[in-house]
Amino acid sequence: MFLVCAAPAFAQTAAPKTVGELQTRISQILAKPELAPALVGVKVVSLDNGRVIFEENAAKLLRPASNMKIYTVAAALDRLSPDYRFITSVYAAARPDSNGVIRGDLRIYGRGDPSIAARFNNGDYFKAIDELATRIVAAGVKRVEGDLVGDETYFVGPKYGAGWEWEDLTWYYGAEVTPLAVNDNALDLFVKPGTAVGQPAVITTGPPDPLLTIVNRVTTSPRGVRRELSIYRGLNENTITISGSIPLEDRGYTGGIGISHPALLFVYLLRNSLAQKGIVITGKSRVTGEVTVPTITPAQSPAQQEIATLQSPPFSVIAAQTLKPSQNLYTELIVRTLGKLPPPPITVPTPGTATPVTAMPATTAAPAATPLPILNQTSENLGIEAVKSFLRTVGVRPESLVLDDGSGLSRGDMITAEATVQLLQFMDKHRYAAVFRDALPIAGVDGTLRNRMRGTAAENNLRAKTGSLSSATSLAGYVTTAGGEKLAFAIMVNNYPRDLDARSACIEPIAVLLASFSGKPEVSNSKPESKDAP
């Protein structure tokens, strides 16, 4: 609906030709009466010469929503490198004997790999699990005289992000965070009408989950009646209750729901795959449970032998699959992985000089065992501290940030438009600048921007991270103007009425203006011209 009515409005507006005209046009958008109750922060900076094109409330702390993800992913690119791979290991007390028998438990040790998921395998829920099972078979395992154990001890702390609200936890975007993740720790939920009025609806999930109990209270209603569904899953429960009605011949409802204890589903899926390959497991399927204090892990225990491993795609691929669809779970796995790394030397930028980039060696192996964190330090807390350490390297002022989680789902996260633009400028000069830029959604092409700003100068040009929560909307990234100038920008809108579409009222009109700006970059060798550069 927005695309139909908004695109012509963009096309009918003449492009600004001078910086002054551009500034006036942006100010006119911000002066709209419907935006009067809102708080809007904007900053636009030229990447060509460092001058500030526009700013308003740029130093105000605002809720970023999923704009938070660019902070986490940028820090991870700097610390991990694009070539980093997550490792999932299979351990046992000893390697299989000459008959292929393992005497004791077979332990699956997760290190936060997001890629054991349909998203990375052309929609196949089982491909990554089957690959791990194949590697176990290739290691000579034919029989396990013990349990199949999912080991969740790599991360320490609760399975939800700090500041998350309970209403979010039913859904895929509030999925549990565990180092042994599978299929985004969520299920695709399908609700279709029955064959006749009054019959129960048909409810299925993808993949099928043997641990989930579905209470079906949905009936089939007559054609033309409005679909009404209510979906409820209690915290830490694997029972989902679906109530309401769905009309006859309705195309059906599709949604994503989080699951409780996803590591146990990982173990069940793996056990099924192993059974199909002829491996017998005499014991039960279980997980180690939530870890709230540091423990000794298989990676740190000399008594454990590594039987098989599964590597993720390189982090460059995972970064794109995190930012383009705005995947919360992946970001939370990344931030906790950062919390496992030893802190690097802190490099503080020198005033008046180019911001330095901290050199970190690329790695394709699993992180080495690190000293156990002090008591009460969770993996999330340590990861947030790693992001803050990176931002000190960027030169972002500590008072410009309030970080609760890695994904932006927390309503307690706050950042400034100024800090975001400073980060974008830094990453534009970073040794992994191309990887970072390529991971961002492209207007009118892919990710969360695939249906936005089509038919405008921003289409297939603007690359930016979106953000959306109740009464918080944002967009930040890069755009090349019609005049050939490269810009970094951040637009944040908070505290607006619920019936206001802040994207169409404010964010996208400004973004399109930036893309259509036909003025030429100003080139100056005078020192005052660069005084606004960070």
C-alpha cells in the first residue's frame, strides 16, 4: 500500500540542487505537524570531505531498534574477521573402538553457530544436521553405548537478552539464545482451514517438532469472514495454544514462533538423522541445561576426545544473513561469541588524525579456551563490553551509548545519530569496509529494504540498516547522491503516535532526498572545512 501511493510522490518532487535547498527540504519534512509529538535525530555527513550536510538532535539518546545490529556486526568484523568460522564439536571420552562403538556419552558441543538453519541451506531444515551426522559416521561411529547430549555450557547466563519484554518471547524474533542453535531456534507455523465450516483448522510446523504440544482451538468459519487467530506460548513451555477462526478457502496463516529448549530439539533431530544412517544410540537424548555460572567445558577437559566437527560458512556470509533480514538471534549469538574472546589492546584515535583500525589476525578456527569469567559475568555482559571496547577505538564517546543487548530488541538500548554516523564513517575506511557495506540491505532489492523506496533514486543505491519497535523507527547507512557524493546518514524517530507511519512520513522522504540530491561535492583544502569530521 505504501509503495503504490508513496513512489509517485517521490517522483513528482524536484531534486534539490544545493546543500541549502537540501537542508531546507529536510527541515520541512521534520516540521510536519504529525511529527510534532515525536523526537527525531538526524545526521548526514559527506564521506568525500567529512563535512556535515545536516544534523538535528544528533546528540540525543534515542532507541535504535535494530540499528543496534550494525554496532554488533561491525565490532565482530573487526575482532573476528570475515573469514572466522563457528565450530560445533562432537566429543566422547574415547574414539570409537575397532567395532565402531563409543562406550559412554556422545556430546555435541555448540559454540553459537547460527548457520545450522534452513536460511543457510536453501530452505532445508535438516541439511546442516544431516551433514553433522555424516561427519560422525565418517569418524567410524556405529554405536553409542550412552546418551546423546547437547552441551550448552559455552555461554554463561540467561537465554534471553537483557531488557527483552515477555510479549516478544513467543515469537521467532525473541527466540532463546543458546550456543547449540538450530533453525533459528524457532518453528514456521502454518494454520489452514479445514474442509468444511465448523471443522478444526489444520495446524502444522516446519520442521515437525516432537517436543511441541499444539492445542488447536481454531475452527473453520464461512467464506468472507475475517480471520481471527490468537497464539500463546508460556515462558519455558513447549505447549502452544492457538485459538480463533479461519475462513473456508483462506490461503492460510504463516508465522514464526520461538521454541523452548531448542538445544533438545537439536539433539532429537540429530538422533533421527544418525538413526537413518544406521547408528544405534542405547541411551537417552538430553541437554546439559542452562548455565548461569562458569563451568569446565569439554574444550577445556583433557579427558574428552574430539570425534567430529562442523564449520559454519565464513563470517562475511553470516554478517549478511544477520543484517539483511535483521535476525535477532544471530546478533545475540555474535555478541556472546565476542564475550568469549580475550580483549585486544585498546587504540584510542588521536585528535586531528585519521581514526586508526585495530589490527586483528584472521581466524578460521574455533576460539581457544579462555580463562573462566569472574562470577556473575554473563557471556552477554562480556560481549557488550567487547562492543564498547571496539567503539572506543572508533572514538565514540561513552555517554553516546546505552547498550543492553546486541540486537536492539531491548527497549533499554539508546544511541545517538551522531555515534551511528561516526561508526559508519569508521567502517567506510575499515579494512573490511566492502564486507560491511555488502552485508547491509539494499533499497528496493533485498533484506528488510526489498520493498521500500522502489522507483526512486534510492533504489539499488542506498544501503542501510532498518530498525523498528513500538514507537521507535530508524534507518542508517550509506547512499550516493545523484551528484556523485557519498554520504553516511542516520535517521531516528522515537515517541510518535501509534497511528503514524514514521517511515513514510519522515524517514523515507529524507532518504530519497539524499539519493536525489544533484549538487556536486565541495572540495576544499582549508582546515575549517574538515572540522566536523570525527
